[in-house]
Amino acid sequence: MVNNYYIQANDNPELTAERKNCTFDTQKLAALYYGSKEKLDKRRKFDEFIKKLPEFQNEKSSIFMSRLERFDENSKKSVAFFDHFLTEVDTSDPNEVAMFYEKFFSYDGSPIALHLFVFLPNILNSMAGEQQQYWLNLAMNKQIIGTYSQTEMGHGTNLRKLETTATYDKETDSFIINSPTITSTKWWPGNLGKTCNVTIVVAQLYIDGKCYGPHSFMVQIRNFDNHKPLPGITIGDIGPKFAFANVDNGFVRFNNVKIPREHMFMKYAKVEKGGKYIKPLHDKTAYGSMIFVRSIMLLQQAQYLAMACTVAIRYSCVRRQGELEDKSEEVKVLDYQTQQYRIFPQLAKAWAFSAAGKYIMELFNKVNKDLTSGNADLLPQLHCLTSGLKSVISFQAGLGIEQCRMSCGGHGYSHASGLPNIYATQIGGCTYEGENMVMLQQCARYLMKIAAAVKERKNEMKGDKLFGYYFKNYHNNKCNTILEMLEAISYNKTMDVYDRLNKLKASGMSHELAWNNCAVDLCQAAKAHVSVFLCLIYNEFVNKLNDPGVKNVLGLLKDLWEKYELLHLSSSALKYNLINGKDLDKIKISLYDDLTKIRPQAVSIVDSFDFTDRDMITVLGRRDGNVYDNLLKWAQSSELNQYEVLPSHKKYLLPMTKSHEKSKL
Amino acid sequence: MVNNYYIQANDNPELTAERKNCTFDTQKLAALYYGSKEKLDKRRKFDEFIKKLPEFQNEKSSIFMSRLERFDENSKKSVAFFDHFLTEVDTSDPNEVAMFYEKFFSYDGSPIALHLFVFLPNILNSMAGEQQQYWLNLAMNKQIIGTYSQTEMGHGTNLRKLETTATYDKETDSFIINSPTITSTKWWPGNLGKTCNVTIVVAQLYIDGKCYGPHSFMVQIRNFDNHKPLPGITIGDIGPKFAFANVDNGFVRFNNVKIPREHMFMKYAKVEKGGKYIKPLHDKTAYGSMIFVRSIMLLQQAQYLAMACTVAIRYSCVRRQGELEDKSEEVKVLDYQTQQYRIFPQLAKAWAFSAAGKYIMELFNKVNKDLTSGNADLLPQLHCLTSGLKSVISFQAGLGIEQCRMSCGGHGYSHASGLPNIYATQIGGCTYEGENMVMLQQCARYLMKIAAAVKERKNEMKGDKLFGYYFKNYHNNKCNTILEMLEAISYNKTMDVYDRLNKLKASGMSHELAWNNCAVDLCQAAKAHVSVFLCLIYNEFVNKLNDPGVKNVLGLLKDLWEKYELLHLSSSALKYNLINGKDLDKIKISLYDDLTKIRPQAVSIVDSFDFTDRDMITVLGRRDGNVYDNLLKWAQSSELNQYEVLPSHKKYLLPMTKSHEKSKL
């Protein structure tokens, strides 16, 4: 019986041998990862479809390209994307849109990312009626490519302090968009620099000298006929970044640019002709889109980590180095405990994060439905939780990817592994969509509310799983499971920092200063709470599984995750007397045992992520395991090797070395 | 009285205000960092000298260049380097050579790095007499540029398994260098790909069918007249990496390339005409060069971290975001506890690592002197210790740099900050010169010897500070200082894993498997031992200081480091009953206090690293603090902004958006 469906002829026998160990059905695990067999099949269908398109023949590795070449390549693909998008994709399913997009552009960014995933959703969610229809038509006719310009050079996190202004001009019934300072320059918006011809601009709304805070406006930035920047607009690319070389993150400055009043986004707040301001009915909508973006982020972050695990685990079964007992042959490096300890917890995390992402996405859809019926109770909680999750997951995914990369030794440092770029791309997630330290404190803010409720013996906590169920039930430090220990750690950390915060305030310190004094502890309480949530969701996720083979391997990963997490928090476990050192050692030893149980399944588990080599942009993590000869081929096709002797060498160093008569060697 | 000498007119007043808080003499701290006032002055003199050279006028940011452009730029500078090297530099002082080199090429790599820092030292150390003179002459006449080719595609760490062969051919009295497999391809040597015309090759020496293990051979790889690869030699660049775009890390394959017998390095082992092999007198020499390279690495790693701290701290005093008590003005982000907690421990580490690097460098010089008088006793210990230090410091520096980078928010992700490149460059240190997990186990190997000696109540430990002094003295778990707690943790971790290792062996497991079973714990014991060493050296370093101002700030950093380190190891401290939770909390609170004490000195401390903006390749960390307008200028000069409309846009997306008649907007 073959359980692993990734075996092919002419594969590296080292990987085939690994795959023959498989105890579960990789098709089933893959379907679980993508949500269902149908989704997995659709994803594979897209892969087949795209591979046949003319734009995808003889693809050159983007890592060898200048940014100009990358834009040439991806603009071409963008046109192809729009050509096939409406016929091939059910555009009402965001998941399908994302899958189709990913197969086109991999994780490497594109000129149309913001248009698809931020600009269009904003039109759908924050415009209504005629206004919406107007812009939607332009988009559907492919006449506009748009983005969303919020962040400024001087302000990201503190939106209230954005400096761009939109001043209502009664005489012409229009808004004047202006960038009053250098720091007010819009900075970072994806695809703003070179690609988009319109953008949503978030600006402080001024009417009759009064500021109404940040609002959204649609602004045309480039001429539709020749794509040149319109008068009053200074625009460009912000220059190279850690990753995302395919994306023209841009800057724009407005020198009193006039737009019609109707270009303000008017589904919620409105400005009437003459300047009358109509307040929005409720202000929860901002939460909604933030939660949506973050739940997508969780799945993305899990995916980056899963890719890194795939590369590291496959390569670790190809690479042989050093000996154990048998001196006749070097061992696969994955047989070393240190290698397993570096990589397998990351694999366990990839599944934990993916399960959390799936859960939050489902919950968001439910909460969003409630919202239309006027019930927004769970929104703030969900927002706080996703803030914490976003922070913890993005940070841990980064650490994990780097462990995977380093576990590949020197080759992990080469772009041939794909890992440097996976890391550099992923790690942006610690910063965008809310800086992590700020996010943790948002999560902590809610924890402090719960702590107050506990202290006052109130019982006002809603949304069991989201927050606080264990604060209600908490009785003593007797813990029977790791979940209970994590709960106790979170509970104690939260109550400790709550007490310290209040002590400082009681001593006369302002709330702001006291909070700042406790900020590091508040962040750590938030992290502990996220641990509880992950543990809970991971357990639920595994418990619900039916297939014994799949349940068995994911159960192994879940066990490993729990133990690793507890050891990570062992200082708190000891401090709060939840466990003693001896029992902690037992858990550690049993974690080492888990590693050896996962070892024979490792390749099959990562195979089941169903990533193609192209998805991961990797040579080192190739499915077929034929690594070394392809490394050489890859290198030989790289930039510098287009010259037998570099022009610069002929110009400078060769004349120098030839300036003396050579001795005969 | 002005203590901070980095204040200039037209600086950002935010930084000037910070600098006016300075309580110590920045000149003195800078002199301490570089070793002496003379060295600091020499470094500044080099900076002035180079800035005036024609090759350094109107430098373009390397981050905007293709690799070909980078090679053009750096080849030009390499010729200038050789032009001035002998007249400007005392070449007998490796420190001065390095300083001069750094001012030419920053940390960004060059075509001549390996020639200067690996190739020439190898000729000096592993050749003698006529042979040495011959190659040295060629080098001094700038006729050869060389490198050192050891690592192969399939083998790095396990040198015994290198596959390249050097077979003695009696008939022609020569060696035949050959690459028998794909995996035997030499892979990674710096400057091998395009620049060098000769290389040292490490190959298995075969005489009459017998293998004598790896030896070094000098091999010409390119024609001296036209720089083309010689017959039988396939050579090229290995392609792009995480960083080091300026370096042509290369590959080379030898197809039975014949070299004269005399091109074997013959200071130690020798092959006589006819094929008689003469064994080297002793085999400790390999240790020497490894220790030397690693002690340089420690200083380099400290420097990368110091640079990241400089950028992060300066920018954190320019950036204002959010409010505390005073609502009239946003606060400098460095006033947030979370920001201080992210950055200041990194600053404390930079100094810890630098102190350790200085100590090891001095000790190495001493030990090296002993060596010439035949005393090699300390060498194995020193080798093990530097293995551990290299591993811990490179890993922690990486984490620290990323914390600094993330603390700069979005701008930290831009190459304008310099931080992505500092990280990507630094983090290679976890892999090169010995993969970190292997390094830690080398360190642990020695710890196991000490543990055995303790168990057998032997007293055979030498070199007090290097190893084991606290194993000798260890009595109970009563600890009065953090140093003593770190000692106790290291002692207990070592003895625990020693016991487990022996229990496994007693149960019938082979040494190799038992070791592998304990490998993670062995690594952690090694890390704990490195903590003790760092703590000891840091204390010594601070205690020796005379200047009260300097001593005060470095004392603050040392205190912070100790507390941070103990909290990092607090799980062990609790497990071994060295401290209770309450006292641990007190240490934590006192750490938070330390942060606020360091806060007003932070800018002045990093100023004293005396890095120029050019050294750090940064806009965000500029000395003058004029960040925002320069960010804009930097962006505007970047690659994509050379076109108002990208050629690719005209080609693909503009025709698409224009394909429909536009509605009037």
C-alpha cells in the first residue's frame, strides 16, 4: 500500500526511502491543510492551468533579475491574470481568488496585489450604491488599478496623528488633498509607486476649520492616457526593502490636489454638499476589516513556516554528514537530535498556527454575519485576540524559519534554498498590520478588563473560547494537563501584572505611566494567553479528526507542540508551583522521544503541504530531492556567470596583476 | 561642559538634546571600544584619508546596484586599496589592516577579502622558507589574488569526508587534483568565482593508493594573461545569497589538473620527490588558525550588533509616536518600556561580546607565543571555549539585530535603515567557520571531560578562567551574586547531562547514540557555560576601568546584562533552587529600573562606537538625525525612480487599462 503520493520515478532514492515509511494518506492530510479535498483539487487544477500559459514558459528565477526585469515579468503575468481571472475563478470565494493569485505570483509579490486584496475589498465594504457601482465598473473594465494609502513617513501606528489633510472647499464642492510636511508623505502603500493610477487616501477631514479625524478618499494619481503623475502629485517607489522586490511600495505627496466631493468614501460617514458632516452609525466596521486581514495573515504566516519546514526536512534527508554507530556510511542529518529539535517544533507550530488561522477565519465569518444583524458584541474581543495571535505567530514563525534555514548549513544561506527570501518576506509580518509590541498591548488591554472582573467577582466575560473562560473556572494550582498549566500560567501572569499596575496607580502614578511601567509584563501576559488559545484550538482541531492515520501524526505534532510550549514557559510553571523540576525533566525527555516518533513521518508530513518547487522558489527543497546537480545548474545560470571574465575584472584587476612581468609557475 | 563630541550644527535638535544629557566623555568610551586612543585616532585618520580619494567621490548606494555594478565599483576600489596599502598601513598589525580595509569596503564584502584575511595568512603560517618567499613575492607584486578552497558542495563540517583528491604522480613528480563527483565541487570559497587567479585547495592526499587525509595545495586556476579559466577547470560564482552580494563566492571543479609537487603546503607535512610522505611534527596548528579566525569573528559579531543598536537608538529618539501623560506632544518612542527592553539589552550584549572578543584575542596572542616555545596545553581548551562563544554570540547577535530592526517599525524593513543588510550579513556567522550546533557540542565535549574529573575527584583542570574553575570550587546552591547563580546553573546542567549520558551508556547504548540522545541538553550545558564566561569577563572588564564616567555607564550595561541573562535562565535558577520566584521578580523590577537609567545616556553610548553613516550604510541611523528628508532623497535616487513611467508599464498594463473607453472622472 502506498500512502505517500509524492513518489515519482528518478527521484533521489533517499527521499523515496523516507516516503515509503509513510503511515498515513498524504492526500487526506493535504486536503485537511487546504480545508477540503475540493479546495486541494482546485489548487492543483490552477497549478496545471497556469503551467500551460505562454507567460509561464521558461521562467527565469526572479532572484537573478533586477527590479526592472521583475516588473517586466510580473506586469506581463498581471495582464494574463486579468485575462483569465473571471473565467477560471469563482470570484465570490476569496479563498479561490487567493489560490489563483498565489499560483501566478507565488509569495513574491506582484503589481496587482493591493488592487485585488485591499483596494477592491475597500470599495465593496466601505462604499455603497451608485458610488460603489461607479468605481466597481471601472475596476471590472480593468481601467483602474488601485491601492490604499494610509501609512505616512512619520506615522504608522498612531492613525489619529496622520498629517495628510482633506479640506472641504465649499465654493467648488470638492476636497483639497494636501501633504503639509515631509513626514506627511504617504509612504509604504504597495503598488503605489509605479503601478496604480488611483489610490484610496486616508486623510484628516477638515470642514470650516474643524477636524473630523481620518477618512478615506478616492484620488486619481496618474493620467489614464499616458500614466504620468497628475499635476500636484509627486510620486515614486520608496526603494529596496528586505524583500518584496516585486512590489513597488510607494510614496506620494499631494500639493493641494482637488477631488470631487463624491470621491470621499460615503457608506458610513458622509459630507453633504455645502459641508454638512454626517456621523457614521457605528464605528465597529474598522474592527471588521482589521480582523479579516489578520486572519488571512495567520494562515499566510503558517504557510511561510510550512514552506521553510518543507525545504529543511527534505534537504536534511538528502544531506549526509558525520557518523553515528555505523562507520561505513555518513548519516542523514535529520537523524541528529539537534536537527530534529530545531525543525520539528517548527513543523508542529506550522500546524498550530494554521489551525488557529482556520478557526479565526471561520469565527470571523460567523461574527461578521451577526454584525449585519446588529450584534457586534464579540468584535472587540475577537479584535484583541487576533492582535495577540498576529504578534505571537508572526514572531515565532520568523524564529522558526531561521531555525529551518540555519539547519540547512551553508546552502540555507544561498538564495538557491529559497529560505532567505521566505524569511525576509515573512518577517515583515511582525511590523505590518500593526507593530507587534502595540498588538500585544491591545490584547493585554482586554486581559486587564477580565482581571478587573475577576477581582470584582463579576461574571461579564463573553465568548468562552476567545477570552477568559479559564479565568472564570480557575481555582488552584493543581493541573492535570499541559493545557491547564498554560491556563494557570496565563491566569497568574495576568493577575500579577494587574496587581502591579494598580499598586503603581494607587501610589499616585498616572494610568499612562503605570501602564508604561508594566508594559513588558503586559506583553508577556498577552503571550501567555495566546499560548492557551493555541493549545485549546490545536487540541480541538486534532480531536475532531476522523482518519486514524492523519489523526495519529497530527496528534504527535500537537503533543510535541504542547511540551515545547510548556518548556518555553517552564520558568513560570516552576514559579507558580504548577510542576516540579523532576516532572519537568520527564516532559523534556518525553519530548525527545516524540522527536524520534515524528522522524520517519517527517518527509511525508511536509509533502502533504502540497507545495510545488515553484511555490517555494527553491532548489534545495525540491520534491525530487535531486539537489546537488540542480544547485550547480542554478548557479551556472546566475548573473555573474554570464561572463567568463567579468568586464570589471578586465578594467581594473587584470591590468593590476599584469603590471609586473610574471615569473613562470 | 560638553561630554558628547558628536554634536554638530544643523543636527536634528532631538538628538542634540539627547547628547546634552551625556554624563561621560564619549572620546574615552570610543577609545575603549577600539582598544586605545591611538587606534581610534588611526581609524579616524583612515576615514579622512579615504574620503579624499577619487574612487570615493559621489558614491552610489550599493543597494541600488546590480551585482555587476557592485563588482565594477569594488574592483576599482580594490586597485586603490593596493595602491595605498603599503604606504598608509603598518601591515605587521592585523588590526590596522582590518581597520583600513573596513573603511574601504565597509562590512559589505569585497573582491579581495579572502586574499587579505585568509590567503596571505595561510602562506605566512603554513608555508616556510623558499616556498613561502616565492608565493609571498608574487602576492607583494600584486601578480596573484588568491583564496582558500576547502568547503565542498556535499561536505562542510566533516572535513575528513572531503572528496577532492590530490594524487601523487611519481612519473611527473606532480599532484593531480581531481573532483570525482558533483558533491566534491568546491563550493562557497569567497572571491573564487570571478576574482582569484590562484587558490589554496584542500584535498585528500593519495600516494600509491593510500589516503593520507586532507592537505593544502596551491593551484593556479586562471590564466595570468587573460584571466580565463585554465584547462580542466570549471569555475564560476555560486549565485546570490542572503547577503555578501559584493563577494563572488565561487565553485570550482578540477578535471585531473596537474600541479608541481612543490605546490603542496610543506611547512608541516611533506611529500618528497618519489612519494615519501613525512608526517607533521604536531597537529595543533589547525587549532591556532581556527581560534584566530573565531576571535576576530567575535569582535565582528559584536560590531554588527553595535551598529544595529546605533541605528535603532538614534531613530527611536527622532521618531515620535503616541502619548503618555502629556497630551500636547507625542513622545519619543525610546521612552516606551517595551522599546527600551527590546534595544538596551542588545546594547549591553554588544559590549559583553566585544569584551569577550578582546579577551580571547589577547589570550590567543599569549597562547600563540607559548606555542612557539612548544607549550600547547591551553590550545584545546581555548578552542572549545571559542567554539561555544562563537555559537552563542553569533546566534544572540542575530536575535538582537532583528529586535533592533523591528523596533524601527516599517522603516527598519527598508534598506534605507541598513538593518536588513546588517542582519543578513551577520547571521551568516551562525553557519560559517563551524555550524553552531556542532560548535556547541565541541564545547560540551570538554565540559564532559571536566564533569568526569569532578566525579572522579580529579583535579586536572587547567586554565582557570577558560574552563572549570567553578566546577572545582562548587559546594552548594547558596549564591550571593548573579555570577554565582550562572555558575551553579552551568555546573548543574553539565552534571545532569553527564549523568544521563552515562546512564544511557550503562544501559548498553553506544557512546555515539547516547551522545545523540543527549545532544540538545549538551548544547544547553555549553550555552550555560558560555554565560558564565561572559559574565566573568564582563565584570573583569568593567572593574578594570578607571574613568568614573565610563565605568558608570558600562557598569549600568553590565548590570542590565546580568539580570537579563539570569531571567533568560530563570527556569534553571528555579529548578536548582538557586532563587525563589519572589526574588526573581525583584530582579526583574530592578532590570526595568536599569532601563530608565540607561535611557538618557543611550544616544551618547552608541555615538561612542564612532561609526560613520557610511560605515553602517544607513539613512535611518544618521548621526545628524535628519532622517525623513534624507529618506525621501534616498528613495528618489533608487532604481525604479529613474523612470517616470516604467517601460514594463507602457508595454503591458497601460495598454490593458486603456483598452476600454474611459469614463470621465
